[in-house]
Amino acid sequence: MDLTTTTKVEKVSDAEIEVPVALVEKLTVSYRSGKKLIPVLADLDLTVAPGETVAVVGESGCGKSTLAGALVGHLRAGSGIAQGRVLIGGHDLFRSSSAELRRIRSGTVAFVPQNAGHALTPSMRVGDQIGEVLRFGRGMDRAAARAEATRLFGLVRLPQPEQLLSRYPHQLSGGQLQRVAIAIGIAGAPRLLVMDEPTTGLDVVTQAGILALLADLRSTLDLAIVLISHDLGAVARLCDRMLVMYSGRVVEAGPTAELFAAPAHPYTRGLLASVPRITAPGLPVGMTGGSPLGPGALPGCAFAPRCGFAQDACTHDPVPEPTRRPTLTDGRVSACLRTEHVLAQPVWTAQVRPRAKREIGPVLLSVTGLQVDYRSKPDPSSGPTVDGIDLEVRQGEVVALVGESGSGKSTIAWTLAGLRRSTAGELTLHPRDPEKVGRAADLTLPAAKRAPRWRRQIQLVFQNADTSLNPRRTVGDAVARPLRLLGLRGKQATVRRDEVFADVGLPISFADRLPAQLSGGQRQRAGIARALAADPALLLADEVVSALDVSVQASVLGLLDDLRAEHRLGYLFIGHDLAVVRGLADRVVVLYLGRICEEGTVEDVFGAHGAGGVNHPYTRLLLDSVTDPMPGSTGRITPPRTRSDEPESAPPPAGCPFYRRCEQRIEGTCSTQAPPVRQPADGHRIRCHLPLVELDDADDPIGVR
């Protein structure tokens, strides 16, 4: 495949296209395992023009991150270039000396890692970290470096940049950390910025702000960007072209809008069908099969075992090459032998799995007036971290907590689990089977003081299964540990372990594997199995799918829905992906700075078509920040409509918690008086001073601001 002769980029002259900022030709990367060389990338071609944004998408294990490393001249230990070359600004990275490579990384190409919080040095102030790049990369003295760092922090829209230079990474929010990482990336004035999952794990408002920032930097600095991502909504909004990778190879490439409107490869279709959409209620069907194997592991097309279009010819060598097929436009290539047949099929049909039957039972959890205060002593300039929380979860019901980072979602979950102390309020867990368990339990007690029969009734499923599972213990041991704490031993524990493995769709043989030997989706299933082992009544699910690929996410969401119906579980589901929340939840509670702004059924809060209806201004901000991957969604990016796209760190002492960022605030009222509860429908409650007629924004289309 050669994209260098077929790519056309808007707003870039023909002369500039002839000299790409990045050129990858027939790149094959392998790593050594014993006496064997295992390919990771195979015959990969990529061209990036100045000012162009190219996305690289695909499931975990497809080779995206290896390609990102190669673009900055880095491969993991034990890996090597088997063939091909990587040219950045005309320089072959893997034939350059160490001094040349440092010069190229200082001024031609830069890398922004996925997790800025982990990538930044925790013991250094962020000003010193960007200062290193400016002093050693651009030869500035300390005074000039500090002035330039202040300018760069302002360029990436960090508030009070001069003050932020003196802060440590742990003193910044997730969005601020990502902006610091971007500022460090552009400090050397590069022509190409390689970004590995820059919006993964961020809430929708922060994500929208980062995407708007990247769009501005691209036009202001004439910056080319390679975006490694599984967030297809972000790709649809930001990128000119996209490469779809599977099993170390490019299976499709072309202009983003065309690939979204009419994907030519079955794998691209499968990825798009796996994305939950806020405009289409329900859970996506997702793709069947497991994670991709490496290049050459199977004869013919590596996707054939999972493909609904596959024929016998697809399973035999040679491997299909990405080429321009007769029905494709200029700039598009596909590695499918049946491209014409794939394009002839309807694309954007309602591919939604039927939701498991809803049987909502009696109240399982009731919370009244919950308050959690992290302050060591009263502070007149702020209020408690969480205050005035009232909610219920019934048997078989999914209640979602949504809001930006710092809105108190996890604090509420940890308090219910007994890992945080409440300072006020009533927390009650009602028995699922009153005859068997007895009277209700007081959840204001810490976990250590709760009776074992009640501890088992509430279980946590964590966001990151990689860190929540002990890497040195087998998966079977992790699942069996709660059983031992509950008194089950020997054959009884083994039988129960096998039952929950079957419930979550894991083979019994996986019990003997370590977490590192499982894929991301399999590890998350193991985390769910561990929570189910105690036979709980209530699951606290904290961002359980936010770090997963869209195809894996779809299967895990389907599993959660099936388990809820089969075991009549109640879920308190914490999420920032509003499309996921709309597909899974029954009711939604919108939080800002530990206060409830709005609550109601999914239909009340999201509206009939996901565009909202009568909503609190903060809910409207969340809905407007959603990037929904659908035809026509590849439009202009603008920052969120708010006085600040960064969440605040502490709640105000009085009034509406959102008034400082609200564009519709009533001066002198919102800052001093608690907002009244307005009820546009039975069970739909909005806490706002504005009358309902001013909160009705249903005719304003979602995601176009």
C-alpha cells in the first residue's frame, strides 16, 4: 500500500504534499521470543502532510502504540525493524545517530503519552519539567524558559499559567495534566505531534475542551498530528484521514468522513457498530471473537474468523493488500477481497441488542442527606465535598451517576462501600431476601465494622482491572479470595468459582492464568467475576468500561446487562460516557461538585433522541460536549459553552454549585440562594433558579456547538 500518491488534504498546497512531514514505507517490526521473531507490524505505509491530522484506530494488540513509538524513533526492548523505514522531516529515524535523534525529537517530532499523570515526574514542579525541554532543546536560559513556559501554558488554555508553573502534577486535575503534557509536546516547536489516546479517561467536557484545543493548535502552529485512539467520536471530529489497523496491518484507510459514511472493510463496520450512540438508545451488538492475533498467525485475512462476509478465499494466502478497489474513491484503500459487496450493504441500521427484561423490584439501597467532608476544619470559602445526596436503587435497576471529574461520584461509591466515612445522612441497605438476611443494614458504619453477611451484599467493580488484580496471583485465586473470607473452602469454593467464571463467559482454564496473560476485556470480566463470587445484591461499578476498546466495551456492557437480569442485581453505575449511560441505565443522577443538579429516567434526562429536553444548564453542557460518531458528525469543533471548560476544585459555600461557570446565572440569586426543585415530569427533578421554559433546549441540536 502506498498512500503518498493518493492522499489529498484540504488547505495544504500541492508543494507541501510532495514533502510530507512523516513518511513510513513498508515498515515491519518484530520482537524476539526465544529463537523466533514475532511480527508486530507488517508492511505498513503511512504519509502525513504538514497541517494534517491522521487517526490510527483499532483494538488493543493491533500495533497502534508500536507505530506511535516508531514515529519518534522508539521501540520496546527486544524489538527491531525487519524492513522498511520511518522518515520524519526527511530524516530516517532508525539510521540516525543518537545526537541526530535527540535533535529531531527536540524540534521536529514530539510525543504526548496516554496517561499524563503517570508520564509526568511526580516530584518535579510542572514548570521545571517544561523548562527542561526549553533549556536543553531550544537553548534558552532560565528566565527565557520561564517566560516561554508561561506563554505555552496560556496557549493550551491553562488558567493562571504563572501560578501553575509552581505546582506539582498531583495538584492538577486530569484535564490540566493533559494540557501540561500537550504544552511540553509543543515546547520544541515540532512539525509533528504524535498523541497516544489523549482523551481516554477524561470526562466529556474536558475531552471536548482538549479536542477544541488540538484543532486550534493545528491551525495556529500548522501542526501535523497523528492521533492514536479508540475514541471514534474524537476521530470523527478532529481527523482528516484515518487508518484502521487489525493484526499489525492496515486494513482500510482514507478520508475520515468517507470511512464513517461507507466503510469498505468488515472490520471498520464492526468497530462503528460497536460504539454506543447517545442518539440511538440501547446497547450496541459488538463484534464476535477475541482479540487480534499477530501478523502471519493465520493464513489469509487475519479478520476472517470474525467476519460475517468471509468466504473460503479469505482464509488462504496471500494476505490481502490494502489497495484502491474499483468502487473506492481517490485516497481510499481497502484490504478486503469483498469490498464491493461490503459497500453494497446498509451501514447505519439500528444494530442494537435487545435489552434484558426489566423486572424492577423493591428498594435495595436508600440514601438520604448524605454528606462527606474532606476538609480538616470548616472553611467559609467552600462547602463539604459531597452534600445533600438523596437517591434510591431498586433490585434489578441501574442508576447512573454522571458528571465531570471531581463531581463526587467515586466518593459516594466509596462511602457506600464503607471505605470513606460520611459526616451526615442516612445510608441503608435493605435485605434482598428479608427472611434470610434479617433487618436492614446501616451503611454509615465503616466496612470493618459491618457484619460479614452485609459486607458481601455490596461489591465493587473497579475501573482498571490491570491494577485491581494482583499480578502475581492467578485469576482463579483472585476470584476465590472473597469466598475464603466468607468461609467457603475446598470443593465448595471451587464449585462457586467455576459458576461465576461461567456467568461472565470465561473458560474454566483461565483460572490458572495470571492477569498479564489475559486481554483487557478478559481481565475486566475477571474483575466482575470476583465481585459476583460473594453473591452480592448491589454492584458499585466505577468507570468499568472507560479504558476498553469499543468492541470489548460492547461485550462487557452486554454482560453487565445480562447479569443484572439473571441475578436481579442493583447497579450504581459511575460513568462519564453518556452514550454508555443511556444504553445501560434506567435512571440518571447528574452531579456537580458533590451536589445533585438533575435526576430522572434516561428518557427524561437525555430526551427522545439523545439531544436532551428540559435540562439543568450543567446537564446541557454535558450533552453538548458528547462526540457522537455518526455520518455528518465530522464538523467544526468548538469549546464547550461555559465560562470555563475546566471543573472547579471546591464547591461554593452557598447557592447553586454550578453558578460560577453557568452562562445563564442570575446575579445575586444563584450565588446566595439554594436552587429550588423544579419538576417537568413525575420523577424528573431539576435544581435550578431558572423557570422551566428557559431550561427547555430540546430544539438546539446536540454536539454542533
